[in-house]
Amino acid sequence: MTLFETSGVEKSFGGLRALDGVDVSIDEGELVGLIGPNGAGKTTYFNCVTGLLEPDGGTIRFDGEDVTDKPSAELARAGMVRTFQLSRTLKSMTVRENVQIAAMDHPGESAIHAFRQTDALYENEERITERAEDLLDRFGLGHLKDTTAGTISGGDRRILEICRGLMLDPKLFLLDEPFAGVNEATVEEISKYIKDLNDEGMTFVIIEHGLRELVQLVDRLIVLHEGAVLADGDPRDVVSDEEVINVYMGNAMDLDEGDEGAESAESEA
Ligand SMILES: Nc1ncnc2c1ncn2[C@@H]1O[C@H](COP(=O)(O)OP(=O)(O)O)[C@@H](O)[C@H]1O
Ligand SMILES: [Mg+2]
């Protein structure tokens, strides 16, 4: 069953055509990578489909409904949840508080309101705390729950971002560069968490600018280039596609970029 579908999604910034008609269809349960060199339009695509930017044209369907003009809060409530390329962690709060407030400060805020109305506030807060702690334990951050988020490693911060998104019970989880600035061991750890969640039925679209991290992880790769889909299919076919190789030739770094200094190279908003 098709869970998510866009057709002809367009977005320009002044004279720059960032998205030039993006056609993508994702089935329930898929684990899909969305790759493309820097500036290809990947983040803009996520912004358009999650209601943070208004597309200039095209349609977006999610879970059987046309959601083209829906605000992000409504989309999150319906189960379309995302993480951001630049970490949104609140550095002065603890790891656990960061996960707890994700249930409240996220566009999906109203998802929590639904049970806030039926439960006593105290009990509700307890449930949020419990859920946050369960997620942190499951994803290896339990021992850091009372640590100030600003002091944890870049890799742990990426996992924290994922836990924050999971508070909203995604049906479709859109991850924007979950491996950015993460060392090799943590890439493997995060990949395993994603794989486990996918095995449990969660659908993923994962953005990366490089090819390397995703080939092993995903079932399908979509390549975005200059705002349109250049290739879409089995990861091994896609990475050996001549057009795809040509696009990445101008970005040789993306193909064989090493991990040295990755943690310190992480950019932070
Ligand atoms: N808010 C914006 N205003 C103007 N130009 C933008 C804005 N956001 C993105 N762009 C431009 O759109 C193009 C696609 O950007 P982006 O979607 O961030 O690419 P990617 O995530 O694939 O690296 C780039 O040329 C970028 O400079
Ligand atoms: Mg981006």
C-alpha cells in the first residue's frame, strides 16, 4: 500500500529552481534513502512535504489523503514526523528533558493534547516521562538521561534527535542527515536502530548527501539532482548507474569521504 506520494512538487527561491517537479512514491514499510549532492534540493523537499515551506506546485498525498496544504502540526499528528539536518537539541536541558519536551514543543504538539484532555495533567506528565525514559533506554542513552544535552557527543545528539521524533509515534519518519558528523561505530549503531524500527513496521525516508552510509542500510535509493529525481531503485543498481556516477564525480568527496575528524566537523546551528 502506498503511504506517501508526491507528484510534480516544485519550489523556487527567487530565480533559483530548487525543486523542479519531484515525483516519489513510498509504500508502507519501506526503508528508502534519498541522496544527492549538496544543493540538490533534499532538505527543501522535506520542508515542502512536511508543511514548513509551501510548494509552488504539485501534490502531496499521505496515508490516503491529499495533504498538500496541511500545516506541519496536522501532518505530525497524522504520523509524518521528521528530524532536522541541524540538531535542534536544547543544550542547557538534560537529555531526558529534551525528549520530554519533544512531545510538547514539536509541531505535533496536538498529538499530546489528545490525551492531555482525558488524563489528569499529573498522570499525563508521568506518562511522557516514562515514554521518554523507555526510548532513551532502548536507544542506548539511558545512562545519559540526567546529563546536560550540550555536553554529549555529536553521535549521541543524533540519537537523541531520533528519540525526540519517536515521541510522536511516526508512521513515516523522515530523517535529514542522521549520520552527519557521526563516527563509524555510531553510524553502525544508528543504522541498527533504524533497521529494527523498520522491521517493526515503521516507514523511513533518510536523506544523506553521500552514497556510502546508505547503500548497506536501505532497500531502495532515490537520487535527487538539480531538484528532480535522477534515479530510483535497488541501491546497487543506483550506485553503478552511469548518470549517478557522473553527478557524484563533481562531488568526489561524497563517494569516499572518510570519518577522520567527523565529530569535530559537525556543524551546529
Ligand atoms: N530558504 C532558502 N532561500 C534561498 N535559497 C534556498 C533556501 N533553502 C535552500 N535554498 C537553495 O536551494 C537549493 C537546494 O537546497 P537544499 O534543499 O538545502 O539542498 P540539499 O539539502 O540537497 O543540500 C540550494 O541551491 C540552496 O542554496
Ligand atoms: Mg540538506
